[in-house]
Amino acid sequence: MDKIICRPLYVNMLKNRKDNGEVKVITGSRRSGKSWLLSHLYRDWLIENGVPEQNIIYVALDLDDDSSEKDLRDPKILKKFLYQRITDKTKHYYVFLDEIQEVADFERVVNGLNAKDNVDVYVTGSNSKFLSSDIKTIFRGRGDEVRVYPLSFKEFCTNRTEPLSELWKEYYTYGGMPGLLQQKTKEQKVRYLQRLWNKTYLDDVVERNNIRNRQALESVVDVLCSAIGSLTNPSRIANSLQSVQKLKVDDEAINSYLKFLEEAFLFEGAQRFNIKGAKYYESIKKFYSVDVGLRNARLNFRQQEITHIMENVIYNELRMRGFLVDVGVVENREKKAGKMTYVQYEVDFIATNGTEKYYIQSAYMLSDMAKQEQELKSFRKIHDTFQKIVIVGSDVASYRDEWGFLYISLFDFLLNDNVLK
């Protein structure tokens, strides 16, 4: 099997941003493919389209301590190194700075480069504390973010000939981290994912944020992995740690840990939105893992609930396609036990991208009529005209019911970029 996956979605994003006068900021978790995207896929495209190889300057800043290039983390040395190579004002240069957050005061170097008319600057980063949370400020309003995720299911299936059902089983078990392509056995895949957690992600979060209580951080990670797609907040997590592990951690510390984990692109929190009231619930979120294989590995593959994993995969796919994603609730005043009360109906996802908006329910199986009614009741309480879609785990042909709700299969959704339209 060819191990090279071209990732045209991200290459096209960079093509469309080439020479636009802004710093291209490629963000995402470590080992998600950012470096390969720049150093191979996009670089090869530039060379194929006439850019001389010597005019592409690539610097890897995420280096081991014994690397001969570690001094480039010093901004003065890095600046000197780059300017010695940008020597001809009549030529155009492309500068790739990989893991830029390793350089102190990197914004001065980057903004200086970007101010040159003959330099196009690209940086990658694995921590949004330094990048995506404040790109406009850091790069003086001239930052343009491209978020890279682990392989989508469609990318994962590239050059594969196995039945879709087998590929899906492998994907929802081990996920889409690109490094898995080099792992031949199940045991190697498991060890690779667990090494990422122990030697890459957690070490980085602890070191970068000066965390003293690593056990508490790891416990929060375990809670998030166990409860993907469940409504939670710092207080609920604190109560869970106290009752299950007898570990006392205050809400403020947990809130900080959640922020650090999101900044490291390991989890994303989807806010809860009241559809009729048009307002957010400030403290309540659903958290999803950036990769289901990482989630499974963290739990030693003990909790393989396909319904929750499918929901997580759908969330990630929507984010890869550029949607902002909230989780919805519809409040309806109804009579129960002789009294009028507010009843809440859940909507798995509200996906928007400016011009489009979709309400989406994830339903692994709809064979049970009672389950189907439960999934659709919230849709019937929404009275706007935006598309309402049920993504079904079974292999069904797309159809609409008498309410106009669209049913599509999971594979159609994951493999067809335009299926929602």
C-alpha cells in the first residue's frame, strides 16, 4: 500500500493563500501532519510550479536537545540564519518555520520577514496559547490560520482496497494519526498511540504550562475520554474525580486544565446553544477528542461505545470541513403531571459556516421506532427552515421523510464532501 496521502484539502488551502501578504499559520496537534504538509506536499507543489528549490527555506524548530540546529530557537540566531539566505531582492522566497512556538518572541522575527515584499511566510504551531487564540494581534492583523486535523476517514481510505466496513472498524478503533501508516501490527499501533500521550502530549502540556499536579491533569484527560459527547463543566468533573478517585481538585484548576488541553489541540469543547432562546449556556460544554484513536488508547481500548465514537467522528468531520459546531437544545413548555414545565430536547450538532446552517442528529441505528421518535422530537420543535439531517450508522440510501428531514448514511457523509447540500 502506498503510504503517501496527498491531503488535497490542506494543500489547496495553502495554494489559495500563496503570496497573499499574510503569515500562513498552520495549527493542529503534534504529529497530525503539519510538518509533512509544509516540508513535502506543499513544497513539492511549489517546485512543480516553478519555484527554485533554493528559494524555499525550511527550519524545524521542534528538535532534540542534541540537535545541531537547536540554537535556532534563539530569535537573534534564527533571524541571522534566515536573512543570510534571503540575499537577492529580485527573487521571491518561501520561509517555512516549523513549531514556531519554540522560539521566544517569535512574532518579531516573523513580522519582520512578512514585511518584506519578496518573502512569503508559513509557520506551524502545536499550541494555540501562542498562536490561534490571538493570531490577529500577534501578527498585526496579518495572520491567516489553516487548522490541520488527523486524517479524515476519506483520507484514511486513500489507496485502500478493503471493504468499507473493515476500514471503518480500523478507523474508529485506532483513529487517523498519520504516523499509524508506518505501524504494521495492532500491537505497534497501540504502543504508538500510547507513546504519543505519555511522551509527547502530556509532557508538552505539563512543561509548557508549569503544571505541578500531573496526576490531576491526567485524571481530567481520562474523564474527558470516558465522557466524550456528554454535557459537562468543571464542577461536574471535580465531583467525578472526588467520588471515583478520591482526588480533590478545585473548579479553577480544572478549568485551567481544560483550557490547556484545548490549546494543545487534544480536545475541542462545543458550547451548548439554546435554539429558541438564541443564547449560549456559558459553563456547559460537550468535549470531543481530536482523534478517536487517541481517545481509545488513553482508555486502553476499554470503552468502545460505537454510538459515542460515531458522534465524535461526525463532530471532527464537520470541523475539518470548516464548520463552527455547537450542540443544541430546544426548550418547550409542556404539561407534565398536571403542571406546565419546560422540557429540553437535545440536538447533537448545529453546524454553521456563515452562509450555511444545518441541524444534525447522529443515530447509529433507527430500527427501533421509539429511538427514532426520540431522535426526531427535537427537530419537530424547531420552526425555522434550515436543513435538518439525520446521519445513520447503517448503510441506507439517502431519503427524506414526511417532515422533510434528510436521512443519509454515515459512509455517504464521510466520503462525500457535498452530501449536506
